[in-house]
Amino acid sequence: MGSLTRFNLPDILSRFSIDTLVVTGAFDVDMLNSALRGGFRNIHASDQYVSLITEYPQVQLWQEKRANFLSAIVATTMPRAMYFLNEDCGDGSSPNPRSVLDSNVLANQSTLLAELGALLAADLTNSVVIVNNARMYFEGAFQNGSCPESARCWEVRPVLSERLGSFETTHSVTLLHQDDGYLVIVPKSFGFDQRRWLMIGSQDSSGPVSFLPNLPGVTGISIQRRLSDSRFATRYFRGNGIDIGGSPDSLAAYKELFPLIRNVFVYDQSFGDGQILDNVPDATFDFLYSSHCLEHLRDPAEAMSNWIRIVKPGGHLVVSVPDEDLYEQGVWPSRFNSDHKTSFTLAKSGSWSPVSVNVLDLLGQLRNSVEIISINRIDHGYREMSLPRTIDQTRTPLAECAIEFVLRKRTLQS
């Protein structure tokens, strides 16, 4: 089952001044806490199976069937609300109506159809409707797989599509395939950008891997070195990972060479601010990789804090930054990349750069949350003598001009 945690609630609520949440179906403590953290101040819930906590003044519980509950809600003045229809293929009488209803009766008595009918009677000009567990009604390759046959309500789809079409004069209707599927009904005046509305999940895919042919990238150049060190394949790159700033030279392009990787999400500018990562929940990924991105961010210390935040305890962070003496070579601003905001060095007592960050000092600030596995100044293939200092050697097929550090996020015990 999906949940509210999939959606970037703080951003949605602040941009569109939504403060009220209306939930039908299962509503538990985790969803409640997610809603409160997201910024909802008024919550109305109808749940016939679980008696929810009553000590939360923000929550008003209704003991009504869903459609009746929504009809009563929309009769009140709720100009800006989010309606979260948490479908479970039941309406109080049975958690699985397919076991007692034939397809014609199911199409006429579908809980979702009744709920949408109640909402269509309201003014939803500035309200959002999200239907969870949409794979009950639609075939397709959902992230958690197709809906089990015993719970499918696919017979309802023709009537459901007609009802959804009634929203389309004022709202856009989008079917998302994350988790168990979502129908997202958003006012056209709001606009719907999936990358901004959704939180990034460990199993998400950021799309086809792209690369620049005939032009070496810093990750590509590093792969042979990393393949010769078994720790990358057996310890560091395991499970679901995120590559911060990876396009168009991402670790995802080399996933097959590290067989313990399940997925690499390439988080680039189009997804948000790589320093803040406000659409990535805490402890989401098994590992984080970033190559030559940290120097582009405004505050490396804040970035590292957030990068650690999104890694699971015990997970690894593999980060590379350019070494200022090998890359910038005594010239600032950087002549090879005008977007660099910081230069990096390792253990020097001073620096010629006005914005130099000593990696040892940076990592020392993080020692309570991570342990340092290794720090290396990488100069593989670098030519000190034969190439002039006016050349960016990272654009040649061989050279690395980097400081690479590997961290492990501490567990509660460590």
C-alpha cells in the first residue's frame, strides 16, 4: 500500500496554501505523523476498521461510510483541501467485494465511484484529490507489480474513466505507477510536475541512462580503478543507491559491473536542489555516490549533512571532489568550470584559493554521524610534466584529479 509519504507535502502545502487533509479508508499512526510533519493543521478521517487516536486535536474522526463522510465534508466550507482516498476494495461490509459481488454489481457499487461522485458535487477549484492503490482499477507495470487477481476491480474502469473525465474541465488527471499506483487529480491552475510533487524513493528509476559519446567523464574514467578494488563491488555499491549530480556520466551506466547494485537513482538538477534534497526522505538509500558535484553547491557542509541524512544506517557514501592543485592548478575562479563555488584540498596548512575547503576539516564536523573508511588523493594517469597547466586533464581519457572519501553512516550502536 502506498501512502502520503510518497508526496512532497511541505512543498505542496506551502505553494498552494492547503491546510486541510481529508482521508477515507485505513488511517494509522504513521500516516497521521506524516500528515502532521507535512504541515496539515486540520485533518478529517473516516475509518470503520480502526479507532484512531483521540488525543490529537488536529484530527476529527467520523464514523461514517466513505461516500457519506465525503458528502458531509464537502457540504462544509473547505476551499483548499487534499482528499486522500485510501482504497482497499471494500466499503465496510467486506474487504474484498469481488468475493460476494458479480462484475455488474461491483461496477455499480464501487466505493471509489461513490467517493468521486460525492466530490464532483463540491467546489474543488483549489483542492487536490489523490486515489491510492490505483492498480486495483488499472492494468500495467506498477512499481509493486500488478494487482493480485483476487482484488482486481478492472470491470469498473469504463465507468471510472467516465467519472474521471468529469474532472477534466478544471483538473488534470494523472495515473502514477509508483508503489501500488496513484490517481492524482490536480487543479490545472496548480500545474502538476511529477518530479516536484513526489518524494524520491529507493526503488524509483530516474529514466534512461544518458552519456556523452567520445567524451570521457570523471565517473567513467574511475571505473577501472574501482573494479580493481573489490570493496566497491562487495561493500560500498550494494542495494538501492542514489547518484547526486550524475548526469550525463552516472554510475547507473555501469551498474552491470557491480552486481550487488539493484538500482541507481540519478538525482540531477531537474529533480531539485542537490544540497537540500527536500524531496528525499530520511534513510531512503543503501548507498550514495557523487562524483564532482559537491564543488558546485553553495554550502558543502550542509550538503554533506543532507547526503548522510538520506542514507540508511550502515550504508556507505562514496564522494569525489576535484583536488584544487591538480585541477584548478593555482587559478581561481576555476578556468575549466566557472560554476565551481568551492575548491578542495587535503591536509594543507593553507591554500592559494579564497574558497578552499580542507576535506579533513569538513569530515571532522561529521564524525558523530559517519565513520571515515578512507580518504585518498587520486592522481591516476595525471601527467605533471608532459602536459601544460592550461589543460583540463579530466577531459583526457586517463587522468583523475580528485580527492575521494568513503564514509559509513553510523548505526545507533556505533
